[in-house]
Amino acid sequence: MTAGDGDIGALVYRTCLLLDAERFDDYLALCSADFRYRVKADSPELGKEMTWLDLDRNELADLLENVANHVRLPGRFTRQATVYAIERDDAAAAAAVTTSLIVVYTDLDGVSRLFASGRYLDTVALAGPAPQLAARTVWLDTRDLGPGSHVPL
């Protein structure tokens, strides 16, 4: 199968839907065996980038398997993503995808607030029968996440 830009965008959007529904096994099924997940932010105060999380696929699977064992915010997250750019590298059978991201948190009383703003910087593998997420860096503009989240953004 030759993946078109629509297929690549659909992969990004599907990851958001699956994370919103906390269907973590289905989310991981969209990731390649060598998948890497990172959360980063730029710190003007420190004058450098910060890496808040850097996990391979197995480490992320372990984290997701234990989400129920952690203290967490008792509401739900909704991701609003817009794919801005898809840059193909045919020689590497991959695409670099830049996506704008807004994460909204809604508490149990139905009150919603902006939780985080940033971008997905994804590498999508195109060699297989369907596009797969090979790497995701969540580059946050938001640097104050309060108690944070054990669920990937």
C-alpha cells in the first residue's frame, strides 16, 4: 500500500481518538516496534530545552499498563489536533508530520479548561502495509501542567 497524505493524517487523528478513549492497547498497535515517545518543552528561564519524558515502546506500554495504579486527575482529556505539514522522505520510507495540539481537561462536574498547548512532531513509517507511528515528540508550549497526567498527551 502506498500511503497518501490523507492516510498519514488519519493515523495522527486516530491516535488522538484512542488516547481520548484511553484505549491504550489500540494506540500502541499503531506504533512501530522501535517507537519512541518524548515530551519536551523549551525553558526561557534555563535557556535550553527540557526533556520531561523519554520512553521506548516497551517502557510506554508499562506506563500505560499501570495508569490505573497511579493517582490521577478524575476527569477526561480531549485532544484537538490539526495536521499542518507532512514532509515525505521516500528514501527512508518515512514522513515527518507537524501537528498543532490543544489538550482540554474536563472534570467530573463538567467544567472544561485548557490543559496544554503544543505540537506533535511525529515520524511516520511508511514501509509496511499501513502507516505506523515510529516516533512522537510532544513539544509543549505549556510548562505548568499542575499535577500532570500519566496518560500520554
